[in-house]
Amino acid sequence: MKHWIFASLVFSSAPAFAAPATATGTTPKADIAALEKVVDTFRVAIIKKDKPAFMGLLYSPTIPWIGVATDSSVKMANERRKAKSLPGIRKVSGTGSATEFIDHIVESEQAIEETVDNVRIDSNGDVAQIWFDYSYVRDGYKQNWGQEAWHMVRTDEGWKINSVIWSMEFNPVLPPPRPK
């Protein structure tokens, strides 16, 4: 029993993407560490609802911020839509912004986390791309998951996210009812 408690404490304090990132052979080692730090800062800023830390990762507050729902998720969401008079969900969601994303998280009373796995990095030292698998978790409910990709630029202030795109597979199991 003691071993189980110790193991759970050790592993629960590890970052969400404990496995090292996969990087191309041409990516400078210093860039790998710096880019992994951006990924972890992004993840932790969401958990802590830290808007200044989150916004500080972006090249600009108006970077492209585009999600693409899978065909099956669009169909499922539109079938579940209660108010049929309202427009259905669109496959490509390019109307949001990074600012709206973090504001929604900060304003929510629920615990929110974006888990990150299977991180891949490619960089020449000035520009980079990061690609990873993610899950968006709200109060322990895995709401959606998919793959996320960032384009990065190395500025005088360090690496900054210049665009974010992601795919979305919605959970077919409805979330548990919220307490009233």
C-alpha cells in the first residue's frame, strides 16, 4: 500500500507530457528545451487560469486560431442540438481567438486542463513547428481531443506562438450533469 501511495505522488507531480519530445535531427538542442518549455507554460497557464502567462506566449493576440471538427463530431453535435432553429456547428471554426479561449477558461469555475502527449518538434533555430496530441478536460470530463499544431517564431524575447490549428473529436458520451 505504501508503495502505491508513493508512486501516485511521484507520477502525479510529473508534467503532462513526461515523455521527451521527438525532434528532427536538425533541430538545435537548445531550441528543443526552449520549445518544450513553451508547451509546458501553455499547459500550466490553462490549469492555473493565468491569462498574462498565456498571452505572453503569443506573437500577437490576433494570431490565427482555427479548430476543425471531424465529420462525425459535426454530425453528432448537430443531431444533439436542441434549438433546431439555430445554425448548426461548422466544421471549421475560425471565428474564435486565443484571447477568447483563455478568457473563457479564466471565467469558468470549473477545473480545465489541456493534456499534451506525443510532442513533435521541428526547427531550424528561427522558425519551428510543434505538433502534438491533446485532450481538453473540463472537471475531469474529456470533452474533446485531437491533434494540435503550432507555428513558432524566435523573437528577441524568445519563442512565440504565431498560429494554432487543431482537430476536434467530440466525446460521444455526454458529460455528467452539473450540480445545481
